[in-house]
Amino acid sequence: MKPNHSIKSSLLAGTGKSRPLTGLFSKLIGIATLCTSLTAGAATSITTPFVSGHWTLAGSPYKIYNNIGVDNGASLVIDPGVQVVFQGPYALYVLGSMRAEGTAAQHIAFTMGDTTGFTTDRVGNRGGWHGIQYEMFTGSTPDSSKLRYCDITYCKYDSMDATLPHVGTLGISRGLKVQNCTFAYCNATLSSSISFGAIGTLTHTGEVVEVDSCTIHDHNVGGFLISVSGTDGRTSMSNSFVYNNPRTASVVYAGLANIDLVNNEIYNNGHPTSSGYGIITIFGNHAFIWGNVIHDNVSEMDAVVFCAGGFVDILYNYICNNHHISGTCGLADGGGAISIMQNSPVPPDSTFYIVKNNVIANNYSPFHGGAINVMSASALIVNNDIINNRSLTGAAIFLNSLTPTNNVKIKNNLFFGNREDTTTVLNSPDVQGRFTATVSYEHNWSQHNATFNLASLIASGGVTIAGDTTTNIVGTNPRMILPTTTSGYTETALTANFALTPLSGCIDQGDSVGAQVGMIDMLGRPRIQNHIVDIGAYEFNAILYPLATPSTQLPASRVDLYPNPANTILNIGSDDIISSIEVINIVGATQYSAQSNSRHVQIDVANFAAGTYMVKVNGLHTYRFVKL
């Protein structure tokens, strides 16, 4: 299904007939402003199609009796504490600018006046309004639009009714910052014309949509809750909570779009009869999934993180207690936590995955791969804790490829307690599948030797086992602080602690060569101690060991450089926005400097001289990398 963000640039003046946002109707702005001034100090009725000016607390609540819009060249400012109350199934369109900035003490409310029939009549108009749409901004002055401390509730739309605007809760077709807002209680039906229930973005060249510190909950949406599109801009969601959204096909759907998901908690979403999407679904372009806690979600066929093309980094996430119900779609299904694939006819060189420094625990797939399913894709799977996952086949990782050029590297991972449904942990291979490409399996800790884990791959023929498999560690107990004790999604991993104790056989047994291990571990501590990387997501430190914090406690700010050493491309990732980068050589000369507005930056270092360089991020933090 492809998102459809074609929103009508019209105001339906309560009659179901389209009216353009031009000419005669622009003159009505003055009437709306006059109405506001005449009713100051009491409820303000809005009955004209255009609004502008200043909505104050003295004029609140503002009662909306028809579809309204902020026209091109106009602006609307809404003060803290104001209530905007829709009296019927109407929408708010913004072509000019609208700045609604509440405070922590005084939120701005956009809501429905009468919610009768909202829950009982999911189809139709009763009990809900039609949301806010920020259309593409074409003004000659800078756009001052912003949403901050706004509560947007009780939106509703029926995609089968062609007379409705199909806006959803918040549609964004420009750069916009949305901060400390709450989106709740949206009802929506599902069809090919509906792409989002809570937030939909369509970014153009250079545009950035930032959703920060927001809460999105209790939506009853049959399609996509948050839909992201636009190949040349970028959408980021950070420090937000997304929970209790049933029937959702995908919480986040990015179709050929650039997206950052950083430090969010996403839980209790989805439904076993929704559709064949993951809770997070990525189709192409660049995605950066960093530092999220993703737990207790359920879907019908696909993994909680489902990726079908593009360059995707899945780093420092805590993914636990998720499951899906069936694998009826075939080989693309599977992965209790993560499914990554190269989606034909997308060229293989346009797809690559890095799955690094994650905790993937107590997930379940009724098909392939309790933790990770790889389908015809190249991937680097390194320094993860893959603990107590369960599946039908491939207790931890299932590899399946129809493309002999694919290359999968599995290195420095800690496998423990993973099992298949019909047998025990000791009889369940951590890695299994049908592969016709190259698989590197080195420096992993497992309860099985490499021969046992790779037997099905070797037997399938056409696979090349690369690297030194004798470097893998076989043991009975990796000695973690407080791991879960059973496999599958029923035992919570949120209260577990998978960090290493001093007796762990994972300490100093990893290898950083070609692994892009990064500079920090799951807790934000230096990734390499004693000159050798540990196996798993946590680096042991004898001084910090007595103070080890639970696995779900993530550091406030992290920067990662990889690969390091670098030969052609140096990636810089951060859980904060990177505003500036400066690369300095060993004698203090600046070799490279640039401004940015993203959490993931790539630098071409192919023409740098071999040696050691310092990278200064945001003028504050300095990191070292080596150019080969």
C-alpha cells in the first residue's frame, strides 16, 4: 500500500461542496477577525471559512461551525490555554502560518464539542472532527508555524465517504516542529486512500518535520498511525511515547522517505488481524532507528520492525516481548523483532542494513527467526544481545536468500536461551535458513558450536561460510546480571538486566575488525575496554559494574562514528540533532566543516590522507576516527 497525501486545498463550508482558497473568499478573513473581537471575554463563534490574527484566552473557547482555513499570506497565533472546539465534522487547513504554542501549565486544546457516537459509530461523521492540515507553504516571508503543548483529540474520518476531506488528525506538507503535543482518540476506517491516523508528513527538498516529546495513544485506526513520505526531506520522531493503538497496521510507515526514530517508547500497539505490516515499516531510502524501547506489540504477519529496502541503521534499541500471529505471506514473513529484506526489483546495492548494539529479547515468531529474519539482503549484525527469543524455525536468526551477491556478517553477538517451538534450547540452532550467498559467523557466544548453528545453511548448498568460525565461544551460561529465564514473549524483559558480570566468558572475546562496533555500548559507556571489544550489547567495566543500571535506562546523548577506521564514507549518528561538524587533522588544521539539521550525517573521506583525525560535533564534543 502506498501513502496518499493528496489533500484537497479547499474549504467545505459545511455543505460537502468544494470551495477554492482564493479570490472572493479571502475577503472573508476580516469578517472572522471582527467576530473574534466582538465576542472577546466569552465564547467566540467562528462561522466564516477563513481565520487569521490572534486567538486569546479571553476569547476562548473558539467554537468552529464549518471548515476553516488560514489563507496564503495570512497568519494565526493561538495563545496558551485556548480551546478550539469543533461543532461538527470540520477541518482546519493552513496555507499560511499558524503558531499554536501552549505551555506545560496551559495546553492548547483542539477537540470536538459533542463526541456522541464517536466510539459506537466508527464509520460516518458522528462524534468527531476532521483534523488539521498544514499544506505546502509558499509565502514570501519565513513560516512561523509551530505546534507546542497542544492536545489534539477526537478526530474521525471515514475513507469510504468521498465527500470528506480525509485529513486524519495532523497532516503536514511542509517543514514543521511539533513538540510536547498529545494526539489521542482518533477513529478511522482503512482504504487505499487513507495513509495516516495521527500524523502524516510529506517533506520536500530541505524540509524537516520534527516530532519531539509527544504522546500518541488510544487511536482506533485501521491503516497507518504515522505515515512518512517525501524522498528529499526528512521526518524525525524523538523522545515520544506511542501506545495503546489497536487495529493499527503500522504505527510508523515510511514509504520511500527519510526518517529518524530516536529515543521513543513504542508499546501495546497493533492487532493480530490488522494486515501484513510491521509496527515500524520502512520501504526504501534512509532510516535511522536509534535508542528506542519497543515492547509488547503484536502484528499479524510481520516483525515489529519490518524493512523492505533502503539503507537502515537499527542501533541501541531495546526490543522485547513483541510477537506476530502468522506467516501466511511466505518467505518475507518472520522475525519476532526485526525482518530485513531486499525488495525486488530494488537493486541490491541500494539496500544495506546495520543491526548493532541492540538488546533483542523474548520475542516470538510463528514462522522464521525468533529475533531476526533476513530475506535476500546484505546486513551487518554485530554486538547484539539476542536472548530468549522463540520461533517455529531458526530460534534466533533465519537467513533466506535468492540473490548470490548478498553478504551477511554475524559477529560479536551474544545468543542465549533461544529455542524453536517443538524442541529444546540445546536442540535449537541460533542461526538457520536457506542461503545462496556469503555468511560470516565469528566471535559470537552461543550454547551451540558453529557447525551446529550453520548446518542448515551448509546443507542447502550455494552458501560460502566466511571468516574463522573457530573464534566463536560455546558455553552454558554467559553470566549476565539478571536475564530473563524463559523463551517467548510472555516473560517480561523490561525488568531484566543483560549486562555482563565479572565472570562472563564474553569479556574481551569480540573483534572490532570490519565490525563497525561503534564508540559506545548500550549504556553509553566506551565500547572498547582493555583494547578488545566484548561480545554482546554491553561492555564490561570493573569500576562501573557495581553501579550497573537496568538495560532500559538509556543515556541522554550519544554520538557514534562508523566504520572506524574509515576508508571512503564516515557515518556520524547522534540521538540529538547534529547542527555542525568539523573534522580536524593531527596538526590542528580543519579538513572539513559543514552545517546539518539531521541525526545522521555521512562524510566522504576518500580523499583524506591516511592518519588520525578529530571530529567535533555541535562545537562541543570531540571524537577520534582513523582514515585508512
